Amino acid sequence: MRISTPYRHPDSGIYYFRRAVPEALRSRLDKAIIKVTLGTRNPNKAIQLFAVKQIECEELFDAARNGCLAKHHKLLCVANHRTDNRMSDKSPSIQYLFDKFNQERGVSKKTVDEGQKVINRFSGIYSGTTAEDISGTVIRKFKELLIKTPSILSNEARLLTLNQIVAQASGDHSVRKLSDSAINKHLSVVSSVLEWASNNSYFSDNWHNPVRGKTINRKGLKQDRMPFTADDLNRIFASDIYTEQFRPKGGCGEASYWIPIVGLYTGMRLEEIGQLLITDVKQEGGIWYFDINDSDGKQLKNKTSIRKIPVHQAVLDLGLIDYVDSLEGVQLFPLLKKDKYGKLTQNWSKWFGRRLRRLGVVDSSKVFHSYRHGLKDSLRNAGVDEAISDAITGHSSVNVGRSYGSGYNLTILNKAVQSVYYDIELK
């Protein structure tokens, strides 16, 4: 009997792959059922790993029918997956090396999970290839598949191998494919693991990185983030959130109203806004400002992200301080909840993207980050010096001299912020 879903052990909670061996092949494989641990308690990850095992099983069964078992038997060895900690250094899989690589780096769970998705995709079609045997041809074919891969996949498609995903999307030219940056990110994960393995003497001395030189850069296809146009902004700020006091659940109540306004007039990154505490809205010398800091467990992009941003008069006129005074907790936007990676605005970002499309802002290059681009343009058009603009947005400067001293005072920054103008009506 074929078992089509991961099996969860009732005591340990760890998921397993189990598959009945066809009766005609049981004597050749010397077993009636194949059972392999998936090495995870995460149901979503178990489903992904289960799908890979299904493909490997089919390959093994085909090999057994064709008398090529010796060549393919390793497909079902635990050693080919992250569940194995006994892999011989002589012929490690890329999954084994990926685990070792991450153990040494001590990176965040999000980084590991994103990398694991790439390794799953790669292993799903090259599971029988040891890491040292990954050739330039293999990488080229992997890249060719990625070029044909849709950028958005259904939950069902996520369970398929890359070959199956591409075959399913074949002929549909309306489907948007992975961007150059997404493809290069896939290649970078594989390359980084292989380079680390070579540097740590897992490979022979004459090994060379097969990924080198294979990144993609299609001129004219790069999708840079674009600022919102005046028409876009009017669509957003003339919507029911601003005219009828609509507070959608997905927008987390008042966050649906204030976050776009704060983004519009400060150019702050979305997570910087989401992390704001009530105590981060301060006043000094009669100037209200947002204090962007890394206290209380906040996570910022880099050290230049720590800064003070004066509050634009238009935002004050809308009642920001009254809103702050009405809050009783700690967070400025209390309905935002952290995701499994500790990010407060990940789900809000998805809601905002869907809302943009419903409002008719359908250009995929326009996202929340477009507010940041728009503010830079507005400051530039107002004649604000680029160094002051960088101080407001928290951009790193290539000028070493700018890193000396404590930066611009609040009065200078406030003058720049108040110069920001948009041809829209806010309510």
C-alpha cells in the first residue's frame, strides 16, 4: 500500500517518509517498505522533503526494474539528506555540506530556511550526485530550469521537483518567471556551500567551483523598485481606509492607516516602522521626531539605520500625537505580530501588496519600498543635499568623511523633511 503523506512519530514528533515497495521488486531490494526519517518536526518542511523522497523512490524502483540498482541504490540512503550525521567525508552530498556550513556560521533560522529551499530544489533533480561531482554542466542545466521557473507557485506546485514545475508552466508565456536576482540567489547558495567545502578540505586539491561565471544578468529585465506616481498615491490615500475609516483585519487596524503615511513622509523601511515603540516618538526643542534605534530587541539593517527622523507637519496635522497618546501598551502598532523569524511586518507587507493590486496599482515594481524611493526623489527635487537625504533615510555613504562626528542636528534634518511635498490630499 502506498503511503502518500509524511508519517509523524507519536512520541518524538519527527516526520518520516514511508513507501511500500512494489511486490515485484521486494526480492531485489530485500525489503517490503522503505522508511526514512525526514529529520524535522516542521510539517511544512516535512511535506517538501517528502516530495523529494517520492521522486527518489520512483528513480530507485525504475533502476531496480532495469537492473541498474547498484548505480541508484544510494538514492534512498539517509546519507543523502540532512537527517544524516554520519556521512563519510569522502563523498558528501550537498545537503550534508549545507548542514555543516550552517553549523559553523551560526546564521539566523530565516537564512537557513531560505537556503534549504534552494538545496531542496537542487537535490530534487540531482540527488544522486555527490557534491564534488557537481559539474559546470549540472549548474548550467540548473540555471536553465530556474530561468523557466514561475516566480509565484501554488502550494501544490511547491511540492513538485523543478523539472515538474517547469513542465507544468511550459507554454504559458503570461506567467512571470524568476528574476535575475532570484536566480543568482539560488546559484549563490550552491556556490557558497561548495566553496566552504573546498576550503575545509572536503574536495580534492584540483577542484574548481562549477558555479563561477554562471550568474545571470539580462539587460533590460531587471525590475528595480519604482516610486509611486501621483496617480498611485491618490488611489492609495483616497481609498476607504482614509475616507471611510475602514480598518481591515489584514492591515492590523490603525496600522493600515498610519504605516503608509509614515512611510510616505519618512522613507523608513517597513520593519523599522513596524518595530516603533510609543517611546520612540519624541520631542526635542519643539521638534517631534521618530527615534530609530536598536534597543529593546529591535533589528536594523546596519549601523547607519540608527537615526532621528523629524515628523512632517502633514503627519502631525493628521493627529499622530493624539494617536500615540491614545495607546496604552508599548508598541506603536500593537496588532502587528511577529512571524516565526521574529519579523513584525512580513504578513502586513503581503496584505499591502494585495491591496495595491485591488486599488489598481498593478506594476510589480511598486511595493511598500516605493515610498522610500519617492521620498528620495522629493528630497532631491527640493534641493536637499544628498548627504542630508542619506542621513534621513539611513543610507550608507561612500564618503568616509561622513562617518566622522555625530551627524546633522535635528533642526537641519527637520528643515529637509518639511520640504517634502506630494500633490495629494490626505484625510
